[in-house]
Amino acid sequence: MTGHRLTVDPIGCRAHGLCAEALPEAIGLDEWGYPVLANGPVPPGLVAEARRAAAACPALALRLRKVH
């Protein structure tokens, strides 16, 4: 099964929170504003939004990866 998964670089992340604004269905924020990602693959209907959320990250800490 092929799908997509979001990952975050915890060292590179600067807690801007733009990712959670762009994709609230799969990304929440912890008490300090750092992203908390949903477990499992990104649902097929949210891949385009996940791609936009990764592109919106000013620190380039959010990545959308294809998994097999």
C-alpha cells in the first residue's frame, strides 16, 4: 500500500503554527505551539492540503513523504 506521511523536524521547527492552520484535520499544536501530527498516513483526500501545509512552513521543518 502506497500513501503519504507527514513528518516534522523537531529541531528545525520554530513553532510558527502555520501548518496547523493549513491542515487542522491532521496537525494539532502542543502547549508551546509545536506541531503534533496525527498517527498514520495522510488520508488520500487531504494529500493536496498536506502538500500546501508543508510548503507553508517557513522553517521547512514539515515534510510530506511518500511511503510504501
